[in-house]
Amino acid sequence: MLDLDYHDPFSLSDATLKVPAESVEAYKASDWADYFDNIVPLD
């Protein structure tokens, strides 16, 4: 039976995607931004 009230406690939108600094804007403009609210350069 499918539980339609189920809420996944882990969401990628809460996670941070670290990418090469020169690629941050490209990732933010891509489909990755649909999944990650936080796209930042690698340290």
C-alpha cells in the first residue's frame, strides 16, 4: 500500500553541492539547481 502522507526526512534541497569554482554558475543554471538549493565552490 502506498502511503501518500510519507515525507522523506532527507531532502537534497537541504544539502550542499560543492563544485569546481569555475563551474558554480553553470551548475546553478542547470537542472542540478532543481535538486540543490546550495551550490557552492569547493574549498
